[in-house]
Amino acid sequence: MSLSIKLVFILVTIFMMWGCGGDSSNTNSRVLSVTNVPNVKIVDWKNYSQNVVALSGRVTYDLVPTSKNGIGLDYKAIIKEPCKWVEVLVLHEDGNVLGRTFTDENGTYHFNTIPSSTNVQIQVRANMLRDGSPAWKVEVLDNTNNNALYAMQGDLASTGESNSTHDLHAESGWAKHGFGYTSSRTAAPFAILDTIHSAMKTVLSAEENASFSPLKIFWSIKNKRTSDGNLKEGHIGTSYYQNRELYILGDENTDTDEYDNHVIAHEWGHFYEDTFSRSDSIGGNHNIGDSLDIRLAFSEGWGNAFSAMALDDPIYVDTGSSRQSKDMRMDIEESVTSNPGWFSEASIQHILYDIYDSVNDSADTVSLGFSPIHQVLTHAQKNTPAFTSIFPFILGIQALKPEFSEQIDGLVGSENISKIEDIWGTGNSNNPYNIFDVNKINTFFFDYTKGHGNKLGNHRYYRFTITNAGLYKISVNKLNGGGGTDPDFVLYSSHPSLDYLYEGKQYLVDKEEQTRDLKAGQYILDINDAQEKVGAQFTLYITRQ
């Protein structure tokens, strides 16, 4: 008997086709989703039959690659790829689960004891789950359909009296004539999972028993660049990571990211920062040529570099436009030709990737692989008393691999960054850190020459030391400049590692004050003007009460 496949959401709103039975069969599928996913409880097969058969098969999906000539996705060159580590269920017609397993690296699954001559369906869920060590849980959900889990499911069919093979395939849904999607985009959730699989394997290469925090990935054909915040309607703005959730664009003819694996791996890189390491990034819009806040520059440079590491491909591609026929490309391995420095995400990505990769060229004479990078990010960078940046990262790598210190200095120097002597980047031009003496007054102003918001110089960091514990008043006041300034500051403890203490955000008062009980030790103030008044001059003073 031939099989047909459908993609479901776990709700049991099925829009698919598939079947099972016979000695061998191949199937295609459409998307389906499932809400209210029940806990998987396997029932005894003897409830249905005294005889058993084996069911096995291979699960694959359509991977749409990018074109070789820079014109977006190439739907004429679709590749059949295995669905790795995904959950497979055998469902009885009454809804009970008769078997559960996961595909292997080749996308194959196998069930040994399934009741014979019994009507079943096979369901493949867009879910990677593993308990123990290593461990992970990754789900692809539809934020526009009650957070339904995507799945691929077959029609009801008898298991027969002999073992059988059933290969399930998730199609892209692209029309054969090449003008658009004409059927369910079943392959998309599995394409996303495959990129996540590559990202996790990269980490496992350095820490074989790594335990990954649960991750929810929200993708929908309705996810678009509009950003009014209504996630249920798909108005996500862009693909992004936040709070252990990824949101991925899927809006046809504008911007779809399910096949933009560098974009997905980049966002997963932020998940890695959040759960394995630490990121102090303030977020916001950014471009490759921008002079960025030091925290943002490192985080975005890391995301780009990690995508190249995880995919073993330094050419970052982001497709979009009508029929996904245009793209933006950049070579992560290339050195920056303009505006290099510690404040450039392009400089950061180049340094990080060159430390990792096995190709030596120009100033790149280092090939360390992922393990030392992982070691530094999960220890020295995670626990640094400074903000996360290229400064503590490079010092961590050099401490771990001192025999490569000179080569690393050369690589860093090629991006117009002075030799890194400490975690504060002392000696580097445009250094954002300022040392402040308690009981003295410091005067400074903002000029916004690099742009607004998260750009270089728009946040000033002041390091100070409390010698005697007690109550201290922190005051930031407007000295002159345009009216309606709004000085804000965030206070961090910097001993032994960075720790958030307080955020002051009074609105339009031309000053910000707060009295805090401070222990002896080091602290950092991050000060900015929320109104971004050009020429506004502030004074900072900290006095013991």
C-alpha cells in the first residue's frame, strides 16, 4: 500500500496526507500542527494484537539552498536532507501511542514491536528531545496558532502481517512552475531544526555531555517584519532571540528565514550566550559599518562568527524579497576594510572566526577550533568583572593558550585594536571606561557623532571603588545644554564578577539620584541621556551620606 503524508499541528487539525503499510513506501507531506500536546504514554501492544511487526523508515525534508550567483534561494536545486534527532510516534486509531523513538543522524527510525494488522498513523514531530547526558529539548511552534507544535503525520493504514518500511518526506511546498508556494510548507520546521542540530553539535564537540536549556522556536508563514508587538498575528519585526525563545520570519515574498541557516545559527548563538556564557548586550538596530556600544559589538560579532563555525561556512547569507530571489552576503573570514576596532561587530566576527578556523591567511596564523572558545566563554567571559567584550575574551584565550599569544596579538592588531593588556581595554582609543574617584565631581557631555541609541559613546561607563562600606548618594545632573534631558544610569557591582544592582529611570527631571548601601569593592555606572540631547553636559558625583 502506498503512503501519503501530511504536516500537522498537534491539535489534530491535520492538513496532510500519508499512509503506512506494505513492504516499502515513500511519502510526501504537508504541514500540520498540534496544540494541547499530551504527555507521551505508550500503551501495551498486547491490548491490540498478540503478534508484532517492525516498522522502520527514513524521515527527510526539502532543503532549499542559496544560489551560487547571489540571487537568493534556488528552488531548482532542492536537496533531500535527513531530519535528525526528531521525535517519531506510532499512533493507534484510538489515539493511544504504541511506540516512540527518535531519528538518528541519517534520519532513520525503527520500531520493533508494533501490533500486526492494526490501523496506525506515524507522526513525526518538529521536536528534538533527549534526557540524561547530554540533554536537550527543542520545539518548533506556531505563534499564530495557539503555539501549536508542528508535526508530520500519515493517514490511517494497517500495519499488516510483515515488517515494513515507511519513508516520510517533508516537501517545501514550492510550485513546480517556480512562482510561489502552492502547498503546505511542511519542510520549514524541520529545516530550522536541522540548523539547530548543527549548532548543538558544535557545542557537543567541545563538551560532549552538555545540558542545553529548553528552547522554543516560533515560526509561521505569517511572521513578518511589521513590529507592533502582536506576536499572535505574526508581527515579530525580525528574526530574533529573547528569553530562551527564537522567533523566525516566514513571510513569503518579503523575508523568510527558515532556509537562511546563518540567520538561525546567529540567533541560536545568542541563546548560547544566554545559557552557557553571558551577554551584556543592550540590543537594538545595528549594521556592519557601525561604531557600536562595546557590549553590542561583541554579542553581534559573536553571533555572526558562531554561525560560520556551526555551519562550517564563512559566507553568511540572508535571503528575501519577491520569491526570495535576493540576498545579502558577507564573508565572515574577511578582514574589515573600513571602521575596524573593538566597537565593530565586523572586526569581532573576523577575530573570533580566525581564532577558530583551520585556514590561515594574512594576519590569521591561529587555528584553535571551538573547544578553547567554549572554555573561555563559559568561564573567563562568563565571570568577568567587566562588561562582556573582546577585551576579557582575548585575555581568556591567551591565558588558556599562552603559546599562541603573539599570533593572537597580531590578529587583534590587524583590526586596529591595540594590544589588550587588561579586561578594561586600557590603552585603546575611544575606550568607553572611565575611572571615577568618589567624593570628586566629573563633567562630561554627549555629542552622538556615531549615531544614537546603542552606538559608541552614547553610554558612558564609570568605574569606581568603595573603600568603606556605607550609604552613598549617586547623582547625575544636567549642567547645561538643551532642556528636557533625561539622565539615566544603571549600577553594577564589579566584585568578583559583574552583577546588576539598580537601574534609575526617572523621567525628564534633568537629574537622576539614588542612595544605596554599598559594600567595599568595585562598581560600574552605565550612564546615558534617554532624550539624547546633543551637547547636554552632565556632572557625576558620589558622596558618602
